[in-house]
Amino acid sequence: MAKITFITSDQEKITLEADSGSVMSLAVENGVQGIDGDCGGVCSCATCHVHVKPEDMSKTGEASEIEQDMLELDDNVNEFSRLCCQIEISEDLDGVELTVAG
């Protein structure tokens, strides 16, 4: 089981637990403000853009080339940007903090 913390634009911290699925699905199912997942998790919209806490990048890994292409369409991109639809939940993500980019 992994505990994943989302930080919304209002600075609200929401910690959720899961053991499988995508981080985007977890956020959408729990109403995390700013994570819309309009494309359903197929990496074609960037409505699940998050900034990974720098020290957690080793847990989430780097964005794939397709993911980077989608992120280029967003104004809030930085070196810690990920689309959370592309981050699969595993025990390795335990303790990760993600700030909603929108």
C-alpha cells in the first residue's frame, strides 16, 4: 500500500492510499481539485499535470517522450512535471508528494 499526498492550488494536502492503478485514477476517484483526467488516462490531454517533489523523482521516474510531448502544451511545465495518468501505483510510491500544476 502506498500513501500519496496531493497538494492542491489552495495548498490543501490530501493523502490517499492505494495499491494499484494510476495516480490519476486515484485522484479523480477522490475528487482532488485540479486533476481532471479528461482523456481517461491515455496521455492525450495533460489535465492531470503534477509537479513531483524533487526528492521523489527517483520514485516516479522521468516522463516518457510521449508524455513530454503532451507536457509541452502546458504553460506550467518544469523539470519535475509529470502526467499522473502515466504514474502507476506501487509500494515504491509510498510517501510521494505531488503538487497539482493547474
